[in-house]
Amino acid sequence: MKERIRIASGQGFWGDLPSAPIEQIRRASAESPLDYMMMDYLAEVTMSILQKQKLRDPRMGYARDLVEVIDAILPDLVQKNIKVITNGGGVNPEACRDAIFEVARRRGIPIRVGVALGDNILDSLDPLLAQGHTLKNMETGEPVKDIRDRILSANVYFGAWPIVEALRQGAQIVVTGRTTDTGLTLAPMIHEFGWKKDDWNLLASGTIAGHILECGAQSSGGNFSADWKSVKDLAHVGFPIAEAYPTGDFIITKHPKTGGRVSRQTLAEQCLYEIGDPKDYITPDCIADFTTINLEDLGRDRVKVSGIKGRAATDSYKVSMSYRDGFSAQGTLTYTWPDAMEKAYLADKILRTRLKDAGCTFEEMRTEYLGVNSCHGPLTPVNMDEVQEVVVKWGVRGQNKNSIERFGKEIAPMILTGPPSVTGFAGGRPKPSEVVAYWPALLDKKAVTPRVIVSEP
């Protein structure tokens, strides 16, 4: 058993800072070593995007940016013996592995890659329904059969244990599908420290370490609200690193001479991010109690996290599904001084009247006045005389595609047939976009089994 391991965060979402994982690996040194780097690429809507890509081309369906990153860091990974764990495999982990193998062959560098499979249950939905699994919506209680013909993707959230198995089999890079963000960090702790499946406090500690790393620089000074002016050199922000110990305690830090800030405040903000009930943070691996977290600022961008308690995991996996739910479109116009707000209000009235006269129907039509009250709505007092310019943003959503198309045709005419001083119309006529909606459900863990394959080019 190692006395400690250091796990770096290299990506908080698909589209995060491209240089971050490269900098994390290249800055690894005797002074600031790394054993692992986790990279989180997936969000709920991402799965549907990847599924569409795979339907168009069976070689696609994964985060292609990941392969570019591996190409850039592979020599350093091997030389420094750093392992990478990522859910960038999306809905096609095997194709992602094959693309990494192409990089390894071209560079002449041998590498063992593990893939975790079995989370994609799109093709198994009908058998599961036939077995009595209703997959009802966790928020509304509706059965999934109501939207069965519109489903685009369906993925089970696996946890850390498939990754642990891949590491046990010697994988230096582990590529998964829809794995929990926290599992990417918890897995190497389980593997290196020999934690058991019922070590609930330890698993909860690793889970919270993963929660802190999962959003990249959001825990090292990015998007920091409490004292954001104190954060230095965000242009070169250092992504966080978890220095983990067998006891479950860990220290969050970052590479020396990088921008950003690691403090009790930055970690406290990240701990509150997307957690729901703080006493019941439910993952496939355990239930973590965020109210037991103790944060101790050690100074010099080092914060110790300890005291975490956990409880037994549930008998269900969460399933994330996406489905087609109509169409939407958005358009903007800018109105200027004098009387900018009066013009904007009149423009909204005119547009709504014309759409009504045309027989358009929408499930929702929303108007926002950007720069005035779009963020806080009716809570924002509007002084009509002080508004020098305002961007009016309209959005519509509904099942009737013809109505959505007509909305797009009515925006441009407002320039010459509405209030004066219109500027800022660009981008052409708004066109209908397919709405992809989210359907969360639960599935008995016995109904699905993860599979792990570790291989070489």
C-alpha cells in the first residue's frame, strides 16, 4: 500500500480549458508529483449528442478532444508513469480506445488501455421493460413507455469499481462511458489503498474528493464568488490536485507557480455545487454526508479535508436518458437610446401580437431584456430613463414546428416595421432546433452488469 497518491483534475467538462490536462502532466515533477489524472467529459445532454454522432458514423460517439490530449501527453505519461482515468468514451468507449491505439502506434509507444462497458442500455430498453422495470421519471413518476419512441440515449451511472478492475489488470489509461464524476477519483484510491466495498467512510471520503476535482478549476479559484478579486492570474489557473491518504483524509492543492487559489472558501463553494440534500449525496458506491466535512486551510494553496462519514450504497443505479421533446428557436434585437426600454417593451408586444394573429402555438414563449433584468427577472428594478441600450432576447419552444419556423420569420421584419433605433441583428433568421429533454430514472443494480476489457495495440 502506498503512503499517499496524488490525483490531478485535467478536465471539468467537454470543452474545458484545452491546455489544462497538458499542463498538469508536464508540470508533474519530484517537487509536485502525480500518480493519476482524472478527466470528466460527460454531462446529461452530452450523451445524446454523442449518440447522434454514433448513429451517423459508428466510429464516433466519444469525446474526440480526449484523443488529441492523449497524443500531446502520451510520452510524458509513460516516462512519468502517470495513469489517466476518463469518462470521455461517451457512448463508444471501444472506438475511443482504438483511436488512442492509433496514436500509440504512430508514436511507437506501447500502452495498456482499459475500457468499461455496459452502461449504454439503449438497445436493452425493451427487454428491461418486458421484465417489469418501469424506469419511471424520478421527478414526475411517469413511466418511460410514454416516451419510448422518442428516446435518444439511455445510460446507467456506474461507479468506481469497473475502473478499479481495469487498474487491477494493468491499464495505464482507463476509458469509460457514463461513469459518475466522483468515481473517476475514488477508483484509484480504492485500488492503491485496498479499500473494501463496505468501507463506507473511506468510500465517502474518496467520493467527496472526486466531487471537489470534478469541475476542474472551479475549486482552485475559477468561478469563485466569495472573494473573486483576490484570485490572481486566472489566465494561467492551476487545476486542483488531490493528495490522498489511506485514512481517507486528503489535501487539495495545485502545482506551484500556477494561477488561481486553493483555500477553504474555494473548496467550500465547490462542496455546495450540485449536491441536493447534503446528508444524502447518493452515488453507486456509497452515500456521502457532506455535513461531516472538515476543511482546514494549511496555507500556500493547501487545504486538508477530513472527518467525512458515509453510509451503505443503495440497490439501484441512476439511469440518464434523453429524448426528443419538440423544437425551439431564439432571436435577438437591440434597441438604443432614447427610450430604449419603451421601444423594447413595444417590440415584444408587436411580435407576440403578430404570432397570435398567425395562429402560432407554443408551449412556452419567453422574453428577456439582457443587461437589464434577464438574470434576476422581476426582482430587478428598472429605471426606464437610465437604460441606454437593451438587447431583447426571445425564445420559443413547442411541438409545432411550423409555429417555431414562423417565429423565426417574424424577427427580421421588426427592423423596419417596429420601434426605431434597432441595431445588432445578426446570424440570420432563427431556425428550429430539436429540443432534447432529460429523463432520470432508477434501475435495480442486478439488471445490468459492467464489463471491463484491458488490451494493447
